[in-house]
Amino acid sequence: MTSRLIPVAPFVLTVFGATGDLSRRKLIPALFHRDLDGQIPDNAVIIGVSRRALSHEEFRAFAHQALVDHIPSGQLDGSPVEKFLARLFYVAADADAEPGWSDLASLVAAQGDMIPVYYLATAPALFGPICEKLGKHGLAEKGRVVIEKPIGKDLASAVALNEQVGRIFPEERVYRIDHYLGKETVQNLMALRFANALFEPLWNNGHIDHVQITVAEALGVEERAGYYDTAGALRDMVQNHMLQLLCLVAMEPPHSLDADAVRDEKLKVLRALKPIDEHNMASVTVRGQYRAGASAGGAVPGYLEELGSSRSQTETFVAVKAEVENWRWAGVPFYLRTGKRLASRVSEIVVAFRPVPHSVFGEAVGPLEANRLVIRLQPDEGVKLWLMIKDPGPGGIRLTHVPLDMSFAKAFKVRNPDAYERLILDVVRGNQTLFMRRDEVEAAWTWVDPILQAWRNAKEAPRPYTAGTWGPSASIALIERDGRTWLEDGA
């Protein structure tokens, strides 16, 4: 099986925060994989920028160690590594000071007429100052800027950040990255819906009972405790990743895969979300915070111990019953659940269809279980369609619930590219389909802000749950009040 790779024009990619964790774990390995697959032009250049004083060779040594740490050793032989490292250059510069910026401008200019891309792998507080420096030194013209979440901590700060960046870069050259949208399975959700006649006629409240979206992590907050305590699960996961997944499930078919056609439909979903505020918050949301327990076969501390504090109101778990108030989805709840230190690491979407209206098989076979479509994002990306099937053998009809299971790794027998590999090169191609538009970000905050305010007004502590479980018991009650249950691990 051969893949058709879309050509990429020569580019100069400048990574701010180049010696940070995101660069080391994700960006450098992603760029190397694309180079290894022959998708980066021979004359493309990658420039690392951070405050640390390093030479070009020292930065290349840093990048080489990142490859050793995160790339299988069999892919690190000889000339491909040397070729990749030769692309790398380094400039020491600070967003709040002048030294280094003229050197960066000269280095970028020396690359000639290549597409300039600026990846801001830094703290959000630096997005605005870096963009202003890029504008001041003539680097923003024709340039494209990539910014990571969090984009604000509420609607007001998101608007302010968008305006600060927008003063230097027009919207068509701003790429707000959400790596979940780059996952192979997330894009296959659109393929399943819009490239197959099987699903779309059933994709409505007449045939779908409810939808579950779970993003569960077995790890705690660990070294991110300082940041996490200012954010919490609702800001960190729901406002961006999970609402984007909800949009892809719920949106109307776009007229094309043009970036704005897709993002227009996602925006309609966000604006159709039923408001959650102090009047209904208690019945449709649950906040939790993990306590000491067991994970991966060993004892683990609670959130407060990891934070080094005796007190915090920050939630490490949240469950929400969301509703999309339009004709397609009226009466279909979307149950969202995310948290730290849960029973296992899994991200998946479960589309639960309505049961058959009448069983012709009689009581002997027992109840018929409804069909479910399970879209697994991690750890093993794939799709399962659960069906009722007859057990083989004589002696009457015996039915069982089994999945048609497609693992991407088994089906295609190729390495599954990391989301950043696709998204970085989409920036070079000028394709914004998988990136959030400004009005999407602000619409998501418009829905999330009243929830945060209602929690503050209630002044209730997050409900405790033991590390290694599936969260507080109240989250079970949230869904079981509706006669449904959480479905774990694609079951």
C-alpha cells in the first residue's frame, strides 16, 4: 500500500521555546519523521529560539538527544539523522528584550523566498510579546504563526489574546493548534460520516440514543501541578479538546472540506449548546479531585500532595451532560468525561444507537443490546462497530454482542503518524481546516464561562475520588439518572 503525499513548499520554521518540553517530546521528533519520509524539502530550515545561550552545534546536540529519547533506535541510523540535524540553527532571544532579534531576522532573510512559519511553543503570556517583536523586526510579513492552548483562561482573556496576536497577523495566517484534531481517528470520524452511505442517514435523534466522549488519563498532574492548579479539567480539556470532538460528531455536513466550510459548521454546534449556569449546574455537571490511591500497580499520591498544598478547589475530573439544541440532536445527550488518575488511559467517542423497537427472538435469547460505534483515539487508534450476532452451532438461536474491530495499526501495517507531523505541515501548506478559528475559541469560552462562574458561586469543594478509579460516584449518578451507564474501554 502506498500513500500519496501532498508536496510541501520550501519553508523556514522558527520554533520559540525550542529547548522546552513540547519541542523535545513532540516537535523535533515529528519533524524528523516527516524528513525521514521525504516530505520536507531539501532546502527547508528549522530555527530554534529560546532564552538559553546555545551555539548551533549545542542545539543540534539537544535535538539529537530528543530523537534518541523519543524515536525507535532502528530509525536513527546514519545519514537521515545527520541530514535532519544539518537543517537546525539556533538563536538566543527573549520576548522582553532586544538582543538576538536582529540575528533572527538576518537568519530568516538569508533563507530567501521560503514560507516563514513561527511556532510559539511557549507560555501563553509570551504569545503577544513575541508577535509584537516579529512585527517590529519585519518578520511577520507573509509569515504564519502557530499558537498552542490555553488560549485565554476565560472569554475576556481569550478576546484580549486574539486581538493582541491579530494586530500583527491577520486571521488567515493564525493557526490555533489543537493536536486532537490531528489524530488519525478524529479525521476518520469525518470520513466515516461523509464518505459512507451507511451512517449519515442514521446520524440524528431518530436513531442515536446518546453520545459519550471520554478523555481519561492514568497519570496525575506531576510536574504540571503549578499550571494545572490555575486551570483545572474544564479549562484544560473540555473547553478545547472535548468540545472540538463534540463538534465533529454533531456538525452538519459541510459543503466541502474547505477550512471555513468545516469551521462554520463547528461554530453552529458551539452556538447551539444548551447553556449551563447556576440554575442547572448541579444536575448536569460533576467536579472531582483525586486522593491517594493505586495506579499502574503502585501507590500514588493525591492531588494535594503533588501540588504541595493542603487546600485547593481545582478540579482534576469533570463530567458534563451537554445538549445541542437543534433539530438533528434535540433530546440526545452528549456525556463528556475527563480526568487525571483514572483507571486507565483512554480517549474515545461512543455513539450509542437506539435499540430495535421489537425483538422477534423471544425471551429465550435475553435482551438485545443496542448497536454502538466506538471511535478510539488512544492508546490504540481504531474503530469498533458493536452488533448482535448469532453464536455459531446448532440448538437454536443464541445471540451475542460482538464488535467489528478495525485497528489502524493492524489494518494498514504502517506507523501511525503523530498528530503534530500532520499539523505542522498543514501550516506550511496553508490548510487551516484542522485549526481553530477565532470565533470558535470565543464561542467555546462563552459556553464554559457560566459553568466556571456557577461553580465559584456554589463554593462547593470538588468531590473526592480515589486514584485508579473512574472518578467520583456522583459522575455515575449523573448518567444513570437517565437510565444509561458509562461505557469503558470500548465495551
